[in-house]
Amino acid sequence: MPIPLVTRILVADDYPIVRSGLKKVLDAAPDLHVVAEAEDGAEAVEKALSEDIHLVILDVSMPRMTGIQAAAELRKRKPELKTLMLSMHDSEQYLFEALKAGASGYVLKSGADTDIVEACRSAMRGDSFLYPSAVTMLVRDYVARGGTGEEQFDILTPRELEVLK
């Protein structure tokens, strides 16, 4: 799917002040436009499926359906739709659950005013966006799961190795 000239965004958060602030920041960018809002995850899913939306920004903690549940539901029902998680929680658990649910990124509310525009653009390019300490968490988790680091990873397929030899 090509990147649209103007990304149509749905913002879902149970606090009107947060939705209003995000709308103001996003609409200031010429390539981003908030076209819909939702106050819970269930409403976000309903609107994202029925309206022409390219990107959904979901708060992790919302009533009726969490942002993580909404992201997973949207991935099943409209896989081409991009999702970003917005949270006040700098938490490994929420981060990993959001990524498993199909989110393209995870933005902390404390840094949203500076990070959200770049996160939206990254998601639309098909890239991931993580706040800096999230990258540290992922690296730490990867190293912890990898054991001693002595494992060998095959860069080439067996057929490529055969041809090379």
C-alpha cells in the first residue's frame, strides 16, 4: 500500500484532553490529519472498520476494550491498517503485548508532543517506532533469551552454502 499524501488518523483515548492535544499536534503537520476520535477500544474498532482510516493511535488503558485488545482485533479484521500504542506506562509487559498485538510502535504520553509525529510517519513507512528506553529493554530481553552468545546463526540458506562451496 503506498503512503497517502495525507494520513487519515483515528485517535482513541478515554480522556478528551489527551485526544484534543494529540489532534492539535498531529493536525499541525501537513501530512497528518485526525479525522476521527474514540473514547474506548470498542468504539475505536467500530470506527476504524467503518471509516476511511489509515492509522489508529490507541491508548493502552481504556474502558470496554483496551488498546492492546483493539490493536489485535484490528490486525485480524483490517490487516493493512497501521496502529500505534500510546501509554503512560514505561512497562516491558505493555510494550511486548502491544508489539505482539501488531502495533507499529509504542509512544509514551510523557514524550508524545515530540515523538508522535515521527511515530506516525514511521508507521506509515512500514517501520517501527519505539521510545529510547524501549529499545534498551528489547536489546536486554534479546540478549537474555540468547544465552551465552556462542550460538551460531546461519546467514545463508543450506542451498546458498552449497553453491558457495
